[in-house]
Amino acid sequence: MIAQSRPFGQRYAFVVVAVIFVCLLIAAGLRSAPSVMMLPLEESFGWRRDVISMAAGVGILLYGLTGPFAAALMERIGLRRTLLAALLIMSGSTALSLLMTEPWHLFITWGVFSGIGSGAVASVLGATIVNRWFKTNRGLVMGLMSASSATGMLVFLPLIASLAQAGGWKPVAIAVALATAALIPLVLLLVPERPASIGQVRFGADADDVPPVSPASQGNFLAHTLNTLRRAAGTRVFWYLFATFFVCGFTTNGLVGTHLIAFCGDMGIGEVQAAGLLSMMGIFDLIGTTLSGWLTDRFDPRKLLGVYYAVRGLSLIYLPYSGFSAVSLIIFAVLYGLDWIATVPPTLRLANEAFGDRSGPIVFGWIVAGHQVGAAAAAAFGGTMRELQGNYELAFMIAGMTGIAAACISLLINTTKPAFEPEPQAA
């Protein structure tokens, strides 16, 4: 295949990062939309909050479970094809939701299809781009792309909250469908399959650099993905990383991302104001996660994770007792926002150290699946606790305690002996 020339030389990797950043940003907007739509859907259809939360939980669960298969599919049929198919599914499913009249329609559109589509436009996409396009500065770049989920909240939530307040849930669905569709030409025009496609090598690599080839590029990608899980599941480090990322999802997307606006509504705070609180978190997470990537290139990632989870747990325990005053909510937004997704760069580094560059992205995909299992559990758990108790206080307290537990587990991780033998590379 003839390499297609592009400007900037090795620095074209940052053009790719910019496009993927926007894709991750829009996907984050899609995943955060159900939190804004919860009250309008309740008012429009009379559906119970736990039913809506369960549909959101299905989307979050499939968002995570799709990741490792998407990582292998990117190697098997190509990153561009996988990404374009995911964007089409995301746009189509949200557009179809405009026709829904029954709860199962919500489960199919915002649960099943949007979960599968957005699952391919998630952390595993960032990990694949980092490993494929960068030899150096990986932690910083992964931190920047991880921060895109926070930026997604920053850009989308105030807008979609205003749309929801003015016109209900349908304008939100239209905005998300159009935004995801607009990404398709950007990917087609600006994202090559890999550096060799434009006659380049990875950023920071020598001219004779030969990037690792994943075994998933040949054979049955489904079998390879499941076999990678089987081999990784035989190691202690995998389960430590899986457990901590389960807690990460439980305490972020699942509980705070899905229920904070509704929690604030219970306390007399309007949707737009509550969405502004999440946007403030987005600002500080953009700072915190990018800084976390820089720190991950320089310090022990286990200790970083310990600090991040401890601060997160204490923040969640603090919130129910904060009084929900303007000052107390700002304090919570700053503390919580700084490490919302700051856990991703050190977790990816630990996965690559333990399982290698060839298998690391797929193993990381399974670890991210643990994140989304935790998020799905918290989305359903929060809605159930709200129905049973009439408030969210105990749900947030329990989530805070899981954060403290994750901080302790992080310090036990040892990547020097993963007992994981990579599959032989194809000749």
C-alpha cells in the first residue's frame, strides 16, 4: 500500500490525538445525557426513576463490555472502520430514540445500541492510539485523552441541561445524534490507520522503529479477546486493577454521573445549576487528569492511585453532610473533579508494564469493562436506594467507603511478576 503523505512529520500524531479527543468528548456527552434526561423522561412518560436508571445502567455496562472486543477488532479490521461503525451506531440509536413510547425502547436505544457504539469510542480507543502512535510521552497523551470525558461534561452538560429544561428530552437526543454524525467526515479525512500509512514512525521513535503487532490482527478476534482475558485472569495484578477500576466506575459515571443532578434536584437545586456543578468538575478534571498523565511518566503509579482513590472516597463521604450550600458544593466539585478520571493514566501504565505493549490494550479493555460493570451497578444501585429510602445519602456514603478500599488495594499491586506469557507473535 502506498503511504499517503501528511504534514507535520512525526507530529502528525498530535493531529490524530486531536480528532480522537473530540470523538471521546462527544462519546462522553452521549454517556452523560441520561443524567440530564432522567427528570424530563419521568415527567413525559411517568416512568419510575429506577426504570430509567436501569436503562442507563445497561448502556454503561455494554459501554464497558464492548471495549476489549473493540480493541481487538481495531487490530483485526482496522481502527478507522471500527470507529466509523461505532459513530454510525451512536448517531442512529439516539436518533431512533425520538420515536420511543415504551420503557423497552429506552433500553434498546440508550441502553443496548448506544452502549455498544460508545464502548468502541472509550478508553480502549485512547490506549490503542497511544500504543500505535507514541513511543514516548504516553502518560501525558493518555491523560489528555482521558480528560476528554471531563471536557465532554464541560461542553455538553450545560447545553443539554438548557435544552432539557426548555424543551424536554427530545432536543437532547437530537443534539447528540447530530454531534456524533458530524464526527464521521473528520475521522475519514484526518485519521490514518497507523503511522506507516503516512510514511512515519511513532512519535519519539527512531527511524528503524518496528511497532509491536498484536496477535489479534490475525485469526479470530473474538477467540483472541476471550483467550487474553483467560490468561490475564490467572494473575493477581489483573484482579487488583479490575477491582480498583470497578470502584472507579462505581464512584464516577455510575453514581455521580448518573445521579448527582437528581440528588441536587432533591435538595432544591435546579437542573442547569446542577449541570454547572458537573461542568466545574469537568474543568478541574481536565487539569487533574492531564497532570496525572505527566505524573505517571515520573512517579510510582500505585502510590498515585492510592492518593486518587482516598481523596475521591473522602469527597463522597463529605457530600451528604455538606449542607449543599454554594461554598460546600464548590469544595466538592474541586476535590472530586481533580481526580474524576485521573486514575486512567496510572492504570494503563500498570497494565502495559504487567502485560506488555502487544496485549496491554486488550487487557486494559477488560479492566475498563470492570470500570463499567461498577458504573452500571452504581447507576442501578443509586436509583434503587432512592426509591427505597427517598434519598441518596446512604448510597453516596457506601460509594465513599469503596473509594477508601480501592486506595488500599492500589498499594498491593505488583507488576513485576504478572505470571502472564504473551502469545507468540505471528511470523
